[in-house]
Amino acid sequence: MNQGLALGLTSLLAGTLGIAAMQHQDGASRLCTAAQAFVDGLPPEQRALAVAARDDSQRLQWHYVPREYPGVSFAALDAPATARAGALLRCVLSDQGMRKVEAIRALEDVLAAIERAAGKDARQRDPLRYWLQFFGAPDAQAAWAFRLQGHHVSLHFTVEHGRLVAATPAFLGSNPHEVPSGPHRGERVLGRIEDLARGLLATLDGPQLQQAMLAVAAPADVLAGPGRDDAMRAAPQGLPAAAMDGTQRDLLWRLLREFVEDDEGQFAADVLARIDAAGRDKLCFGWAGSTQRGQGHYFRVHGPTVWIEYDNTQDAANHVHALYRDLQRDFGGDPLREHLQRDHGVGR
């Protein structure tokens, strides 16, 4: 495995001066302190790459394919800076979320081995080809944002007056979904999502399943990916929670939590409370494609404030894309986003 990744963000955190002191601050102070420590600790040339203007149009341009992205890459960071990056991410992600991100990055080594064995060029497969970018300098008295992007990771965080106010769009993917061979054989980084969705699917009776089925064939990818916001504006389709029994509603809620609880605990709890207040019974569960494991499938959870979707169709249905979007607060839901979309066509 790549030596830089093998060190691990977690182990680096333990040995970095000043990070332990952050644990005694409240969440807002800790987030700003961590962000400022990361940015201020960068050499000037890296800082210039890492920090863009808050109103930079790039803020709404996102993706998850293996390529270079704006910002500063993990490959360019020394060990202390990598530790500070980890401290920052731990302010906005839960332990569950951190484990997923680190495991997805580690899959780059798995992909590299698979592709080299097939005689392909695997140079783009690198756990360090992930970029952090800030929009506005971190400031406890102002609004700013930052994101982490690379292959199969696109996470966006908006901060106002030191507090996390939005954590979407949030995209995670895994290829392979189930590692076919080698020391990580059988590992399924996003396997719990599939298991929870199939657990709910298995409880549906005939009429419920018929209502939940969106299409015979699964789409080739998630529908509300980069530049495709219109998909989320349609009315929810599928089986509404109001038509489920108590056990099924609980399973649907557990599935939704699996996405939301990748974020920091208190923030995730607040988001779940807002989804609940908007009408838990209004959530709809939809499925497309085969119901058999190992065959192409897709599901969606759509409600008044939330859009969640999961697609596993590529590479013989062993390649997952999972997307979580907040219909009210994507990119912070702020006037800047509306201005950029309305007047400049950005993000459409």
C-alpha cells in the first residue's frame, strides 16, 4: 500500500503538537482552529493553490472522476500538514465518515494492482491524488467553505460564523465494490448501504414492491450528479413511508442515517431532526434494476428536504456510486449559490 496512506491520518494526528488542545474547544472553535492551522501552516505557494475567493465559480463545479482538481493535493503535503488535514476533516466527519473516506482512498492501491495485472497504465491510481480547496479564508466571524475531492470522493462543507451549516453535495464511491482477490478480498467499503437497502427491500410485499419499482433497468449512474440538479426537482417517486409498516419505516430511517451520519455527530443529529420535521412519512423509497445480488441495481430515498441515491451498475455491478444532497442547503443554500446559478449559469 502507498506509504503516505499507510501512515494514516489517525496515527499522524496523535503525534502532532497543538492538535490535542483542540479537543477541549467547542465544535465551532475547533473547526475554525483546525482550518486556520491547516491553511496557515502551508508554504505560500501551496496556500495560494489551496485558498480561492469565496465567490469563485469553481465552488459549484464538482466531480468524482480520477483527475487533477483545484486546490492542494495530499501528495504535496508533508507529514505535519497531512496531520492537520486529518484534524480538519475530523471536525466535519464522524468516525464512520472518516473510515469510509480512508478506505475509499485505499482502494486506489487495489485498483492499481488490478489494472497493472491486466496490462493497463495505473499511474492515476494513487491514494494521495485527493485535493483540499477553500473558498474564503477560514474565519470565525465570516462565511467560508472547503471541499475534499478526488476519485470517488467529493465532499463539500459550508461554514458560517465558525459553525458547519451544510455538508452537501456528498459523493462517495467504491471500485471494486467487493474486492475480488488479494489481502483485502471480500472487503466492501460501502457494503452496509447495500445491506440496509436490501433489508428493506426484502420486507416489501407484492403491491409495495410494485410501487417501489421505478424502472426495470437501473440507470447507468446517479441521476443528480455534477451539473444535473434538475433531477432533484421532480416529485418523489416510489413507495412512501406512509405506506410502510413500523418495521419498514425504521429500516428506511436506518438507511437514510447511514448517509447523514457520515458527518459530525451534532450536525448530523440536527440534519436528521430537520428531515423528520419536514415529514418522515413523506420520504419515498424507490428501486430500479434487478433485485438479485451481483446484478445492476439502483435505489433512491427522496423527501421534502433530502435526496439520496445509490447506483451499482458499472464493471459488472461491482462499482458503486452513492450520493447525498440536501434540497435546501446544498453548498450552504446561500445567496451566493443562487447568484452564481442565476446570473452566471454555474453549477447547472
